[in-house]
Amino acid sequence: MKPALQTLAVLLIVTAVLEAILPQSRSKRAFHVLCAVVLFASLVQPLKGFDFSALELETLFTLPESVGTQMQEQNETARSLAVKTGAETAAKTALENAQIPFTHVTAHCEAQGEEIDLPRLSVTGVPLKAQTRARQILQELFGTGTAIDIETEEEK
């Protein structure tokens, strides 16, 4: 490719010099046409030996398998985090609406193929006297498929 660039540079210099030397006339217009053809040919010449089969459109627009797998894992992690955050927010809101004090709510999610399960929900800092009511509210909210772990705070 370097010789082609050198040839192009020399042609441009010669063209510029001849352009400056030639007087305004019909021959100058013919000279412009000739220069355009020569410059075009010098640009196309290096492409003659170029291997266009190396430019496969399929490889340009498909992701490598590792990138696709990595994106799928990131999507699953994002979905799992969204379910976890949603479950925690729903549990906090339900407990707050029932005026049951708590310290912390943690949802434990597991990915099962396309689905995300919520097998367990942990709540800490619930008063002993409100434990049964908190469990009942959360079971109604999440169903029997989710185990509810409630750690009560010691009455003082």
C-alpha cells in the first residue's frame, strides 16, 4: 500500500505544478480530464489485488459466542436483581402499611432457566408480638412457595 501512496503523492505534485504552468485555454480543460482519469486509475490500481472474500458480512454483524454468553449472563443477573429489589420493596411496603416495625428485608432469588424463583424472604428486627401478623401478611403477598424467615427483636 505504501508504493500506491507514494505514486499518488507524486501524481498530485506533478498535477499541481502543471496546473500552475499551463495557461488558461481549451488544453487546460483536457488536462483536467486527463489528470482526473490518471488519479482515479492510481486509486483503483491498489485495489486490484485486494482480497474481498475476507470481508464476510456475516462475521461483521454476528457477535462472538463468548460475547453472546456474557450478555446473556448479564441479562439474567439484571433480571434477578430486579426481582430481588421488587420483592424487597413490596415486603417493606406491606409491613409499613400494616405498621409493623422491622430492621431489614432480604429476598433470596434463584434463576431457574427463563424463570426466577423467590424461595426465601428474610425479615429482621420484627417485634415478637408482631411476628405472626408479619408472617401472615408476607405469606398472603408472596404465596406458600416462598419461605418466610422472621428474626424477632428481643423485648426489653
